[in-house]
Amino acid sequence: MKHEFSIAHLTALSLSPPRLVEVAARAGYRYVGLRLNRVTPSEPLYALADDRALMAETKARLADSGVAVLDIELARMGPENDPGSYVPLLEAAAELGAAHILTQLPDPEFNRAAERFAALCDLARPLGLGIDLEFVSWTETSDLDTAAKVLRAVNRTRVVPLRPG
């Protein structure tokens, strides 16, 4: 059986998306995951939704290399995040041909988190994007049981719990 691998942008966050695609192709990866927004103030910002030149260069590298975008990071939806604020990220992901949006729910209020997650799913669906709920220890959705509870509550298709690493 042949395995296809994806390199996550966090592996080499200092590389711009086009450069990461080049490196992935040379290393034999079939896919890349790209981080298109900042999660911490100190990390680089690759705002392909706003930077049309960077978007065009990234798409050209993808076309030239045969590498595809598997997922986009990160819709980190805490209490202060409006799902609608992620529309530019979702549209950029769709333009790149991504399959999934990685999402975290660092929100102590379960019902609010589930409601906002459902809204993100609804925004992503017409763009052909799946939403992956990443359960990580430093968020309120820290394990598979809690992630499954969110997924049952939102009752949407094309969502999956995703363990990092």
C-alpha cells in the first residue's frame, strides 16, 4: 500500500507558502498544510486572502509541483471570535483547493463553542471544505470524548475529530 504524506506548515513556519510547497515537492510529499493566519503575535503572517501576489505565487508552485493543499490552519474559535471573521480564510482555502480547515475551540462555554463551530461548518460547506476539530490539551476540547460531544451537538456533515501529531 502506498502512503501519501502531508507536511504541516508548523514544521517550517519560517518558510513562505510557495517555498514550503517547493520543499515539500523535493522531499516527496504529496500534500502541504498551510497556516494562513497568525495564532500568536510572534509568528509570521502569510495572509494569502489579502496578498494576491503571494496567492498567485503559491498557486503557481502548487501547479508546477503537483503538490496539493490538504488543510489550512487555523480557525481558533475562542469566546471573542466570530465565525464570520473566518470567511476570508475559508475563501482562500477554497481557492487553493484545500480539503479541510483545522479548527480549535478554546472556549469554556460549551454551548457557545458548539454554536460557533456549527456556524463555521455552515460557512465552509458551500465552499466544499471540511472542518476538522482538533482536540488539544490546552483547550477546553482537550480529548476525543469532548470533541465527539461537540460533533454530536452540531450534527453537521464533513466534520471530524482530529488528534494533533
